[in-house]
Amino acid sequence: MDLRRISAPLTIDQKLDVVSLDTLKAQARVRHNDEDLLLAGYIAAAFDFLHGVDGWLNGYCLLEEEFELYLDRFCGTTELPLRPIPDAMAPTLERRLGRGNYTAFGPSDFMLALMDDCGVLAQLSAAGFRPQSGVIDPRQYRITFKAGWPSADLVPDALKQSVLLLAAHFYTNREASQTTVSSLGASGKLREIEFGLRGLAGRYRVSPDHS
């Protein structure tokens, strides 16, 4: 998939707006300030573990970022690969002819349908969608869109708690965690964290074959 982020990377301060340093210190029962930088790093790492294109949530963005998606064809409908899609942030759809510049489609040529935070672009007219005979262009169509919650206040509480769960785990277990093996198979800290994440954030995780 030819997908790239075009907005500036999220800052650590933005990630700390989702889960604050004080909240993590309360969770981990830390009463001193000596490790504040370390704890902030754990929050950022937990955020990154869940968020975005390569995150555990399989393309769910906790905070808003802007992306470009390139396609070689546009056939009726195209699902945007990330979620959630903000209601007010309609994507732009463009096409280029040969090696020329991109030309934007008008609002009457396509529409955005939102279903369970997922965005689907649907073709409304045939204007400009006709394929170019004998031309192969893997980046013929360009979709620019935003995905993620516009502010930390809007991030679902279950996802905030998931970031907190992971960050506290990183702080408590500073080296690679060891699992214990019983007659029932692998168990221990890593399994507890996995079950906790699935219980809290599993409903937001995008299934690879959801469409």
C-alpha cells in the first residue's frame, strides 16, 4: 500500500495529553520526580505501540494525523485504510494525466460515507474517472485525508486506559519480561497484559479482513 503520513510527527507533549505523567505516577505508585523523563518515555512508547499504521490496533489512530494514499485505479468505491475518520474532515481526491500535475475532483464527483469510524469514498459521476489507454501509473489517484481524534479529550477512555496499562507495565518490568510455563501453556505477565489490552482496546482493533 502506498500510504504516507504528511503531517508533522506527533510530539511527546501531545501523547502526554492522552495520558498524563501524573496519571501514570499514580498508577505506578511513584511519589518522586527523579524518573519523570523515563516515565514520559514509557507513555510515548505505549502510545506508539497502539497507534497508527503499524500499531497493535491495526491502523487505528489515537490522535489526528494527515495522510496521502496513492492508487493506480479508482473503481467505484475505495475504503480509507485508517480510522477513525473525523466527520468534518472530507478527503480530497485527485487524478493526474500522464506525468502532469494532479487535478482535484469536485464535490459532486464523489462522496465520503462513514460507517463505524471507517471512511469509504464512493464515485458519484464518471467525470475524469475513465482510464487512460496504454498508460500505467501506480500513483494515478491521490487521496489526502485525516485520521484520528482531533483532541486528546475525545480519545475513548478504554484506549487511554490501554496506554496507561502498557506504560505502567514498561516501568515495572524494565527488561524483557519472562513468561512461566505450566501444564496449560504459557502464562505470566505478558499474557496478563495481552488479555488486558484485548479487554480494553480489542473493540477498536481493526480486523485485517473487516471489509
